[in-house]
Amino acid sequence: MSIKFALIAERKNPPDRRVVLSPEACQKVMSDHPGTEVIVESSEHRVFPDSYYEKLGIRVTDDVSEADILLGVKEVPVEDLIPGKSYFFFSHTIKKQDYNRKLLKAILEKNIDLYDHETIVNEKGFRLIGFGYYAGIAGAYNGIRAYGLKHKLFEIPKAVELEKKDRLIEVLKDIDLPPIKIVLTGKGRVGSGAKEILDEMGILEVGVEDYLNKTFEEAVYVNIDVLDYNKRLDGELRDMFDFFDHPEDYNSTFNRYSKVSDLYIAGHFYGEGAPYLITRNDAKSKDFNISVVADISCDVDGPVACTIRSSTIEDPIYGYDPVQETEVGFMENGAIAVMAVDNLPCEVPDNASRGFGFMFLKYVMPAFFNDDADGILKRAKMTEKGKLTPRFSYLQDYVDGKE
């Protein structure tokens, strides 16, 4: 089967340096599937220069309209969409995000088949690809950096200035933290990335009871999941799937951790209807001890009260005054320093692109050559021939502007 893929240039501002497939990944696609070609739209922003692809025999061009399937990362501007093609990118429409309604409408009008990276799931609905692990890597680094700045302990470069995971780790290994307590929520891709950073720094991981009840002479951290900081209202002990299915039956017990923690790294997934971890009243409490929050999940005005907006790679830290409930300078007395960058994987574009490409080759690419035996493409397809697919028909009111 002969298919022509194209890596498209990222056009959303600010330009994203990530790409779906590294030069080596493109080469592997073509060697594994003779007759298949991957072409690359020329870009001066991509983390891998055009020359890297050309050195491996991959054609670079200014016009990719000959391709059947176009692969990107961020949303494609409406005016740049090529009618009748198949696209893969993060459309940010499945939650009915108002700012992208016009994009989804244009995709339908131009008879484009859209596959959103976020909708690439297995038969149980679990996502198969994403940049979450690298968000965890960069977010934990930024959290440590913010703590050093807030408490005038040390100054280290921004993650984006270092670009690669190994360089981040190299810098962090030279830091000697005081005996602080760090609480990390989440054990998925984001949490595992953040955990790797803490482990590479040599910070001691401890269990929940020791973390809550003991003092230490060195920095320690605890990695907690939903049942560690939520409790059923009736006191029954059930598994985490009960929490996911019935979050309204639970209360948050996160204040147990906020009383003894100095730095909070938020790497959890927050589901609609779940209890908030830190309310505005919680942050006002005299028992609230957290001075720095690295909110990798970045749910604005949501489960972490001090995350009142997202921040940027260029200006990653702001302050939250818990008494006035307003933004202030993060160095002000009593202010909680908040790192809430919402595009953290962009800070390690090389690692993030290689990791994403590995997952794409493993989970998605085979579907093009085995008649989609596992239903990967069928589940991921949002639009087809100018209409929403049945799985995404709930977006019709959104497209029509009725929601």
C-alpha cells in the first residue's frame, strides 16, 4: 500500500518547535513500508533543521499538497487548511473550546478528515500518545527553579534555555535543597516525568504516613494518586475506578498534605465533578504551608485555587495573594509562587518530538497498513466527508454555535 505522509510547518504563534516525527522516525516509516513516502514542509522553526531530514534522504519542500495525510502538532490556521486532505493535530475542540469553533467548522466545510492526537485511544478509552511525560520533566524542573527563586536559594537557567532533558538533570544535580517536603500528585505520564526529575536529583521518596507525620533532615517527596487525597463521603474503601465514575461521592483530603508541604507539583488529571484539591479558603488557612506551586496540569480557575491563569515560557512565574485572591509579584511576602506554563513540552522540543514519534510509530502507523485492525483510526477520526463522525456527534451544537 502506497501512502504519502507530510510533516507540516507549525504556523500557530508563537511557533512550536516540536514535530510528530524526527528524521530517524521518517526514515523508519519508509524502510518498514516500501513504497510509502514521508515529505517535510520546510520550516525555520522546527527543532530539527531541514538539513537533518535531507541528510537521511527525506525530501523537503515548500508545497505538501501532494500528500495524502498531513501530520502536525498544534492547530492549523483556517486559511492554511488544504481541502480534502486527512490531518492529524491537536485541534483543542473536543471539550467545545470556544476559541476553536471556527476551526472545526472550517474543517467540515473543507471536507477534511480530522484525527486529533488527543482522540487516539485504545478500546478502553485510554490515550495512547501525548507529550505529557515531557510536560512532567519540564514542569518539575520549573518548580524547583521557582522554589530557588522564591526563597533566594539559587538561580538556574530556564528549561527552554537548556532544551534537553539530560541538560536539565545535569543542572539540577548541582543543587543542594534544604530539608523541604515536596508533594507530587499524579502517576500517569505527567507524574512519571516529574518523578524522574525528583529521582535524578537524589531526593528521597517516602510513603504517605511518613511524609505526613515525620520530620526529615533532607529533602523528601511523596507521589500520591487520587485515593491518597480523596475519601468517600460514606467512608467506604473502593478502587480508583469508583472515584473516576462517581467523583461526587468523594471529598478532598489534600489539606493533610498542604499543612506539611513546601512545594506542590500538580501532575494529576482532573476530571469534571471531582473535588478541588486547594480551594481559595484552603489557601487562606494559617495551616496552609505551601509556598510554591508548579501546576503542570494547569486547570485555570479549577482544582488548584492559586492557578488563576496560565503563564508563559518567557515569564513562567507569577504570585497569588491568598488573602486578596489576586495576582501579585511572586516575591511578595505571603504570595504563593505559581508556575503554570501550559505548553511545557515546548521547553524540551528534541526529547518531546522523539518520544512522541516513538509512540506514533508504535500505536498509530501500523493502523494504516493492517486495515486498522485495532480500530485506532476509526476511534480517532472526528470528521469525515464534511460531517462529524458518530463518536463526535455531540459537537454538532458547538459547531452550529448553539453552545
